[in-house]
Amino acid sequence: MSAIYFFCALCHFPSSVVTPSHYSDIGSIFSNRGVGPNKVPYVDYNLEYPPITGLIIWAAGSFGSEVSYYCATAALMYPFVLMTVISLYLTCKAKKIDINRIFIWCILALSMIWFVYYSWDIVAIGFMCAAIYFRVTNRTKMSSLFLGLGAAAKLIPIFLLPVFMLQEKKWTKRFQVAGIALGVFLIFNLPFMIWNFNGWLWIYSHTASWGLENVFWLYLFGPSETFLPKVGFGLLLLFFTIVILRRKMGFLPKCWAMMAAFLASTYMFPPQFSLFLLPFFTLVSVVSLPIFYIFEAANVSIIIFWFNQYYPGGALNPASPVQWISTFRQLLLMFLLIKFLFPKFLKRKG
């Protein structure tokens, strides 16, 4: 895993270090947000990432130069790469899952090779995987703490909170799980809320106001409509959440279904978000390997074709191949989710 991580990092380093240099959100933030020494995110410049990621960006940017920023980012994120793999290994051992699945379904996945050093998602994924390990070993408080840390690095892990809560039989325990996770999230957010409320609020308002990106909603409502797709996302996710929580299945399958439900419903699905699925593909046998690699190939193709200028209107145009591939990927994930949740219904239809 270390070799893949540093290979991916090198591929995304600036052109002054390596040629060709590939786009990354890590580089984009440095170039466009004013990152640098004595510059505090949310105070001196707007940043769309939650506080733990913001602290990593602040620490890396404090070195000044672009190259040192890239190197520091690689060093600061590396522990979370290890946390991801070690947590998956310990979870596999605890649940008697074949260890080789970590290599096949996670480490060697195309999305991992391309995107592990593209944005800061691996930080939240590391915390999320640790939370899963502590949950399957019945360490409730630790699992809740790490889930809150994951949300404080990237909001996506918080969508697993209902599944974590449901593992407890008593409502008092369920509220304790939610209280710890949300409390940790608040602890990291509160200083910036006090320091510069508008700068802190921009983290979440920016995401909430984001347009349609790489999703099937683009074809249902068109690129100019932003409100109705978000209503559709909320309703569809609510439906899937109710179904998942009512289904009699284990903790890990419910986590896979919940993460798949979020990504299959969302109004923005950049390809690096697929990294959040890899731990669950590792831990839960829900799809055949060929289908998994079709999904992965489609996911990586999005970024490969993103900067192609042969189609008019850019990559977000509904007529572009990027959006065809993106929609296929999201609908494939939704099909896998429906097949997982309603197997008997699909068999009757067949």
C-alpha cells in the first residue's frame, strides 16, 4: 500500500517536480485559495473542507513553497493510509474475512491507485475504518469517537451514524453513540465557528449550493436546476435509509448499503468519493469481481476524460462522454444496491 500511495503522490506532484503532472484537488487548493505561511483556513481564506482536513492544509501550507506543501501533505496523510489498511486487517481478523480481499478490493482497486493522493478523503476513510473496527469488536465509545473524527475530516462518514446507533438495543445507548460522534464533530468545528462564523459556515454552504456533478439527476432536471435534485436526493436517501435500517442483516452489510445509498442518490459524485466504498467492498461480498472492475474502470475514466476538450460545453455538459460514464457508474451502483436490498423482488421479476 505504501508503494501505491507514494506512486500516486508523485504522479500528482507539480510539473516542477514530475512530468506529466496530473490535476489534483490538493494542488488546486494551494493554487487558488491563498494557502501559505501564517494563513489560517476559514479565517484568511475560504475552504470547503471540514476542520481536521483544514488543519492538515494549514500545517502543510506553513512550509511556504509549493513543493514543500506537496511533500508535507503526503507525509501528513500517510498515517491515515496506514490506519485504513491496519483497521481493515483487524476487522477482517475479527470477523474471519479473507485477508486477501484487502488487496483485491481495496489496495489494488483502480480508484485507490488514482485517487488516494488526489484529495484528503483518505483521512476521513482512515477514521471511518477505525470506527468500523471498534464497532465490530464492541467498543462503542471508541467507534463513536472515530466516526465523529471522520465526519470532522469529511462529512460523508456521518451518514453511517444511523447504522452505528442501531447496533445498540437501548435508546439511551443509541443517543450516547450519536452524542459522542456529534460531540467530537462539534469540538473541531466550534473554535472556527467562534473565530469566524461566516468562514466556518462557508464550508457547508459551499457544498450545499454546489451544482449537479457526475450524477443522473443532470438528465432528469437539466444542468440549470439545482433545487429539485437536492430534494430528490434527500427523499431517495431517506427511502433507502428506512429500508436499510428495517432489513435484518448484519452491521457490515448495512454499512455497505448505507454508503452505497448515499452515493447512488447524491447530487454530486466526484470520482474520488468512490474511495469510501472500497472498505465495504472489502468487508462485504455484494458484487462479483468483474462487475466491480467495470464500476472502477468507469469511475477512473471520469477523470481521464474530464479535461478532454473535444466536446463542446465542457465536462459537465450533459452531452459530454464524462456525464454518460458518470451516470452509468451511479446507476450501476444503484442497481447493485436495489439488487442487494430487494433480491426476492428482482428474482420474481426475472
